[in-house]
Amino acid sequence: MIPEKVKSVLENYGLMALEFEEGSTPTAEKAAEKIGVAVGQIAKSILLKGKDDKYRMVVLAGDKKISSSKIKKLTGVKHSMTSAEETRRVTGFSPGGVCPFGVDNIEIFIDQSLEEYDKIYPAAGTDATGVPMTFEQLLAITGGSVCDVSS
Amino acid sequence: MSHPEQSLQGRYKRSLLYLLKWVVLAVFSGITGPAVIVGMLFGAAAADFLDIPLFSADYFAFVSAGFSALLAGTMNIPLASAIIAVESFGLQYGFPAGVASIIGFQINRFHTVYEYSIGTGSGSL
């Protein structure tokens, strides 16, 4: 079941989420297999907490990993991954279904690794969804800034 | 919310307690405690060196590997240390912990913190 706040954001932009059976797209690999696209086309959203107690979200290609030194260079502070409980509290989404839609007060960084794909698939708040969209649409919806934080 | 100055004091006290905890553990917890702590610190340092984000799954894989490698090396208990690491960190870290414990044991098998070991006598393994 897609959360209301995500649904309204997607409806505003005329996007439709693909829905599968529950728990079928918890990781980028499984989602890619389910949708039938390359792992890199799955946009994974990762919540980080800085030493300055600010939460930041990074959206990057499914086959890339976050580089902690690049994040530090970009923001000026060291970041750590948040726990499942903390992620749920801050975003309202469970790990496996975190998405950059409908999250307020969190700075969003979009990695340039997603730029090379025509169509990318971020989640829609659950671990059984994917929203087909273009890189430009993702930028417009989230208001995130493009950066290079992957390795 | 508390007063900023109070919270700063609280943070200072907490970090002091945190430091004290490690000192007490390192000095009074025999062999296992310090070995495990130093191993985990080595694992964490390696993960940090390799640019792995703090508290990610990969980070804990390195920490669990350090944990079991040092325990296996110092006490010559490769199987037990891998099992302890799995118990502490979870089954998903069994592979890094197991491999690291074998490597740690192989590197240090002729030296142990105990007086007698299977690796030091004649006809040893």
C-alpha cells in the first residue's frame, strides 16, 4: 500500500507507480529482476545522519555505493547510516522502501550516476513498488541537487 | 528541550563515561575483552580507510571480520571466534567472520596467549 503523501506527490506529477506483491523489491537487485531492467536503473534512496545532527538523503544508482569521503567533502561533516528504527521515524518509510518523495526538511542529494539512464525507478514508500521516471523528473519532484557521492 | 549549555555538559560527561568504559574494559576484562575491542577497532579502521560509510552493512562486515580475526589469532580458536562473531553480529556476517578467523588463526597459529598450545609442541599441527 503506497503511503498517502507519496501518492499525492506522484499524482501531482502524473506518475504511476508499478506495484508488485508485498516484499518483492527490498533490494536494488531484486527490484531490477522484478521490473526487468538493469540494476543501475533502480534509484536507491539512503538516509544519512551527519555529525551536525542533520539528516540528508542520497539517491544513487542501484549498482553504486556511497563514498563516505565524498559525502564529507560535499557537506563538510562526517555521516553515518541511520538504523532501521531511525529511518522509520524520520521518513515514515521502512528500509527497502525509502523514497525521496514526500519527505520534508531533509536535504536531498541526487548522484550523477543516475544521469546516464533514460528511465530510473525509485521506490514509492514500500518494498514492493517502483516509479518509472526520467532523471529530470526526479530532480523536479525532489528539488534535490546533483552531486557526485558514489564510488 | 534542555538548555544548550546543559546539553553540552551532558555530552561532555557522556563522552568521558564512554572513554572510561573502554579503559575499564581494556584493563580489567582479561584477554577476550581487549582482543575483541582492538579487533573491532582494526576492522572499523580498515572500513574507514576503504571509504565505507559508517554503520552500513559493509562496515559491520569489516568490524565482525576484525572481531573474529583477532580473537582467533590470539587464542587459537578459529571456529569458536567465528561462531561468537555470528552470535554477536548476525548470520549475515558469518562469511566475513569465518574467513577472517581462518586467516587470523593461520597467521598467528604458533603464538598464543596461553602457555601451551597445539601449535608449539613437537609433532604439532
